[in-house]
Amino acid sequence: MARWLRSLRASSLALLIRARVAEFLREPEAIFWMFVFPILLSSALAVAFRDQPAEPVRVSVEEGAGAEPRRAALEASGQVVPRVVPRAQAQQELRTGKVALVVLATDPPTYWFDPARPESRLARLEVDQALQRAAGRADAFRPAALEVTEAERGSRYVDFLVPGLLGMNVMLTGIWGTGVAIVQQRMGKLLKLFVASPMPRWQLLASHLGARLVFLALEVVALLLFAVLVLGVPIAGSLAALALVAVVGALAFAGVGLLTAARPRTLEGISGLGNLVTFPMWICSGVFFSADRFPDAIQLFVQALPLTALNDALRGVMLEGAPLAVIAPELALLVIWGVATFALALKLFRWE
């Protein structure tokens, strides 16, 4: 009898997973956001940050007695595109970002720029070097230059971007795909019917985790094939390690999705909670730029986010060839998130 009960529970869990998969496949918009959107986004960003010659720095030179010699010296450098304009126009161009720096008509020249803008700091160096040389300064040496090229895969922005997009996609489908489906069942009184059946309640929640694993292989393989074959993104580590990271990340975010959907009764409610949960990770977890750019005061919060751990682990495997021992802290954090959120969801879940 005990064996028969165990087999019955196992089969009911399989049927629930199958039902969750069928529900998902009946939503074309969900398929678009899972498979098509990350490919379109990675393509657009790859084009925006494609390999191309560095653009010259645009600066304004204030009208005055020495404006024309300064303009000629800057133009001769080949790295600066100068224009002589009145001070009011130069101030407007600097405010609106049309130029990175203004050379004021003082002697010696005054550099007017915003130090918070990286292009402005670069412009200051280029402008100062050109004007100093024009004034007779001789270089003590001429350094060589070694630039990152297309052949040096793993060092490009698109190589950094793809693991972040993969982690973001796992997060969004885990939270939204799980949360919205549960709220829809609650609104349609299906959860109440499931509770009346002899099926254990944990199996209903576990079925959503199982359904996430079914789609995980499809979404990860689709994005990685596109990234490797079209964008030339490398995978330096083992595919087994990459698969393990993806599975652990998917289960962690499915748990977060279950917890997010534990109480809301409307789609508006789950939408608000979903945005509240995902927005900090969109910004802070290093999807489009390194999470290290945030101040040290909030790094403890940033590093505790599950998407930060997932992105770091994905980049470690794909770009650095890191073995499992190196990314073990990130995997442990994801496991903690998954177990804790699933346990809380099971305790707080509203079945009606």
C-alpha cells in the first residue's frame, strides 16, 4: 500500500508538471518574452556596442584672441573635433551633452567639464595633451598601444552582456512565469479544487518548479546557441558546470516566484509585487554593467541578491572557465534563496 501511494503521488506530480507546461504553451506572449526577447535584446546591444574605431572627442573652444590657434592645435591631434563658439553657446552645448568639454578663453586655458562623465575626463586628457604639445612640450617617450580586437573573445562588452541577459531571463521567467500562473489559478478557483483533492499541497507548488526546469533547457540553449554561433561569445568552462548553475538559478527564482504569489488575489497585486522584487535586481545585479560600480556601503545588499550570485556564476563559467569549487559560494547562496523562499511560500500560501 505504501509503495502504491508513493507511485500515485509521483504520477500526480508528473501530471501537474505536464499541466503547467501546457498552460504556458497556450500563452504566445510568454513564449515571446522567454525565447525571442533575450535574443532581440542581445542583438540590439551587440550592434550598439559593435567593434568600431573610437570616435573623436567633441569640444567647444570659446571665442577670443587665442581661439583659432587652439582650435588648429586640437584639430591637428586627430583625436579632437573642436568648434569655436560664443561662451553662451558653449555652455548650452556642454549642458546638453553635445560636447564633452569647453576650452575657455583664459591664459592659460581653463577646461570646463563635468568630472562625473567618463567622456569628459577623457576629453580633458586629450585636449590638454594636444595644447601642451602645441605649446612646445616634448614627450619623454612614445608608448605602444595594444587594443582589444574581435579575435580576443571574452574581453568584449557583448561577452560580458550575454551571461547577464541569461541570468535576467532566468529571473524573469522564474518569477513572472510562476507567479502569474498561480494567481490566475487562485482567481479561477482552481487552487480551491486542488486543495479538496487527496494530492499533497506541496506537490502543487513543486509542479511549478518542475515546469520551470522543463523550459529552462529550451530558453538557455536557444540564447546560448545564438550567442555562440552569431555573436561569437565564448564558453570557457564546462557545459556541465554551466547547466548546473542554470538549474540552481532557475529553482531559486521559481522559489522566489512562489513566495511572491503566495498572497495576491489579483493580477494587479502580483504585478506590483513582481516589479518590487525584480526592479532592484535589474539595476543592481550586474546585468548591463558590473555590480562593483555601486558604493561599498550597499555592496552587502548587492552581493546578497540572487541575480548577482547567478550572474557572477554564469560569467565565471563562461568567461573565466571557473570550476565548481570557485563558484561554490554563489551556488550556495542560490540554494539558500531557493530553499528559504519555497519553505516560506508553503507556509504563507493562500489557497483560496
